[in-house]
Amino acid sequence: MKKYTVDPKTAAYSESIEITETTDTNHADNINQAPKQLMANTAENHRRIIAIENRKVQAAFDETDGGLNFIIKED
């Protein structure tokens, strides 16, 4: 087997994953399609989590309604 690495810069999240069916050939291109998309989804999720972690959030009490307002400042 060979190692597979996802490029996090080009990884794109997909709502659907193609799975192998009984009528498909057992060629590696068919078998590997779903795991490759799952790895791309994981890489994109990781990129988004890091972006959220790097945001600066400020909470402020709103006296008009008694709630909290959150202000997100991006660098």
C-alpha cells in the first residue's frame, strides 16, 4: 500500500460520499474514492476549527435586553 496525504489548502468538504456498490469493479480507484473524500472532509474541518480558534471574541453585556453580545474580531 502507499500513503495518501490530503493537501489541506485544496481540500473541499462534501456533504456526500460515494460508496462502492456490488456492481462496481474492485479497482483501487473505486475502493479509495470514499476514504479520500472523508480525509478531505477531515482536513477542511480541521482548517475551519483552527480558523475559529484563532479568532478573538469579546463578550459585552447588553443593558437594553440583559443579554450578552459577542463581537468576533478577525486578525
